[in-house]
Amino acid sequence: MTASRSVVIGEVEANTFTSLTGDEAPVHRDPTCARKMGYERPIAHGLLVGSMYSKLLGCELPGPNTVIMKLSLDMLRAVYLGDHLVYSVTVSRISEATRTVALDLSAKNELGEQVSRGTAVCLFRL
């Protein structure tokens, strides 16, 4: 079982994330700082990129009767504002005894490069 969604990580999302978290690190806003750190331009917040899995997990797979219990993410590549990402979640294990679902997570940019990967464990209720 797999579910996927496409998302553009844009300026609105970055500004909303900054407002919610207060994370105003210069690498996300200042082109000079970003270049000094080895990036072409300011990069999206890693947790903003990771947060986009939430809709898939909570609304599609495993779905609305689940709660994320554990989440592990690796950020593999920089994501820039305007990047189009395709997120996917795939069930790797279901445990009826513990009422949990383990899933593999992946996000790729428009070039097909993997920008993040990880795992999640969700508790499900009926």
C-alpha cells in the first residue's frame, strides 16, 4: 500500500513556518549567508519539508484513525523555495497486536532526486 502527494515548497509555506516556529536562521532568508554555507540560495527549513508527510499519514495512509507515534527523517538534499516535491508513504509492516503501522517515507524533487527519506510508526484506532 502506497500513497503520494505533490507539493510546491513556496514562499507562503516558508513564511508561515517561520511565523509558527520563530526559526529565522539566516540560511533560510539571506542569500549571502546561504552561499557562504554552500547553497545556491536560501534553503527551505528541513522541518517544513518533513512536515509535508503529515497530511499523507493522517488523511490517506494509514489514514484518519491514526496518530503518529514515531517519526525519523533524513534530509538528503537542500530544498529551495519553488521546488516541486513528490512525497510518498509505503506500508512496511502492520502489527495488529500493537495496533501499529510502520511506513517508509520518501520525497523527491522535480529532477527525481531524493531530498528526504525516513520511517514512521502510527498507532491506529477504530
